[in-house]
Amino acid sequence: MKLFSALWLLIFAAGAAAQEIGPDAQVKKITDEIVAIVKQDKAAGGDHKRLNELVDARVVPYFNFDRMTALAVGRNWPKASAEQQKLLTSEFRTLLVRTYSNAISVYKNQVIEIKPLRAAAGDSEVTVRTQVKQSGAEPISVDYGLEKTPGGWKVYDVVVGGVSLVTTYRESFNVEIRDGGVDGLIKALATKNRSFAPAA
């Protein structure tokens, strides 16, 4: 009986691994979720609070905010205490969700094209390239840096038009930390997040 149970677990694990989707399929899943969210938001009359909730529930699980925050804080990350790192990650996550929500709220039936993946078998980090196309405008490149984790492929950077999200934030974060320390950055992020909060 124990042998049968062990064999069953091995078969189940192998089946689960076989069903794991690739990084390009993961990005397609993210973009499909984004389009669905925008449609739901428009049906809800452009409710920003609802839009934030939808992004938080359906897009956030595909992102590695721990790594994104560490990359954005850069050389100052190891200087932060565990509690400071936790607060930084929480505030940065909130900032990105609200920024992302505002960005997709202006979506107007653009076409998102996912480029063929250039990666070798066994790569644990890849870049999935996409183009956002709309009538009467130049396509915008949006590239996703993904890493393979025990929970599947997770996004750790987004590069829009050749500009890295985490690199852009790193410059301003370094200034905040230089002027007010890690706690100063946490306070600045919290203040910015409060300014994003919809009026009651």
C-alpha cells in the first residue's frame, strides 16, 4: 500500500510538472487577464477601487514583488532590516498596483502581440517580448523579465519602450535613501500611496 501511494505521488508530481506553462504562455495569461480586467472595469463604470481590486487579485500573483523591490532599492537593500524590507515591499507593491491600474484604465482595444520566445531549455530567467499595437500610433514594446520559481514563472521586471521599471525607480529610491535613509524611502512611498487613494 505504501509503495502504491509513493508511486501515485510520483505520477501526480510528474503530471503537474508536465502541465506547467512556459514563460511566454504565462505572459499571454497575464495579458488576457488585463484585457478581462479592463472590460470588467468599464462595465463597472470606471470604478478605480474596483480596478485596483481586480489587478490585485488577478495580475499580482504573477509578479515577484520581493525581487522587484530588492532590484529597485539596489545596493541599499542589504542595509535595510528585515522589517524595513517587509515595509518597502508592501509599499512598493501598492504603488505598482495603483500605477498599473491607472495605466490600463486608458486601454482602448489595443492589440497585444507576443513575440516568439528566444530561450534555451533549462533557462531559469527569460525575457518575453511583446508589442502593444493601436491604430494610428507606433507600436510600443513591452518586455517582461521572468524567473522560474517553485510557484511557476514570475515577472520581476517590465521594460516599456526600452525603459526598465525597476531601474527607473532605483534612481529615485537612491535619492530618497541618501536624503532620509531607508525609513525616509518608506515614508515617501507611503505618502505617494495615500495620494493615489480614491476619495471616500
